[in-house]
Amino acid sequence: MRLPAGVRERVAAVHCGAALPERLRLYDGWADRYEEDVAALEYRAPHLAAASLAFAFPAPPAGARLLDVACGTGLVARELHRRGFRCLHGVDGSEGMLERARSTGLYRQLRRCVVGREPLPAPAGGFLCLTTRSNPSNLRYKAELEAALAELERQGAWQKVLAQEVERWERATSEEESTQGTGYISGVVYIYQKCPVPPLEEG
């Protein structure tokens, strides 16, 4: 099945390895058509992220504090809301995407924040949810992201709950991006838990 006109070009533009300011500008411009385009790509990340969180969560979801990192237009929040999660917070580097996320009314709080460049806001005991693609043109960003997450672990701020590799993440926009000729690209769902703050020692 052919992709609708313009989808391939818009996806390629944001994944072309541009510097961060340019990439965020492209995401701002993409926000209005983002959901339509990823639907054409059969984008499964929101469903997969919500399913992973529901599997990992030990308590009833209604009181769970969740930080949706790189929340985009709020697709993950919609899936989580369907599963009973209500205490949702979101961060994204693109103000255009955040505007669309605000319009869902599903987040308690939304903030502009770029993971790895600024500290992530989250209450103690909260969970962090993040997804990314593993296609060739995204490998540099994926490596930067994983280095930032590893640093948060090293600092004792967050603890990894799972990193789940998924093969059929979304449709590939080119043969070069396709995983082993499947016509799809792969991706990863990351779930982290905020480490409790140790009590101050008396003395």
C-alpha cells in the first residue's frame, strides 16, 4: 500500500539527522498533520507503550503518577486513559506538539523539556514512559537518548523497569529503513521508575 502524498517527505525531514533546534522547528510545523501521518504509517508505539506500562505497573492505575516523555500530540495519553491511568504529566521539546497535547485535556501538567538536555520533572515514585525508533536514520538520536537515560540511572534518579524491543513498530518510508525487508521499522519502549529520595541523615 502506498503512503499518502507528503508523508514520506515529512517523516524523512524530521529524521534526517538535523541539529536539535532545526528538528524541533520541523516538529512544530508537523504538529497539525502528525496524527494523520502516523496513522498512515500504522504507528504502534502508543498502544505498545500503554500495554507495557499496564504490564509493569504493580498497583491499580488510577493513582499512578506517569511522565510521558516526548509526548508529542498525546497519543500515548489517550491509550493510557483508556486503560484507567489518570495522573498523567507530559514533556516534549516541541511547543507545537505540546499545544496539541494540551487540547486533549488528559494531562495534569505539560512542560517543554528536551530529554538529556534538561532535568525531567517527576514526583517521587512516579514512572517514566518513552519510545523511540530503531531505524538506521534514527540510530544516532537513539544512542544519545540511551546515554541520557543511563546517566539518570548512574545518578540514582531513575531505575529501569524495562526496555522492550519491538519489530513491527511502524511502516518504513524507504527500503533502506526497512528491517530485513519486512517493510516496517523496529523500535523500543522504555519504562523507568523514579528512585525514592533517601532521608537526610541526622548528625
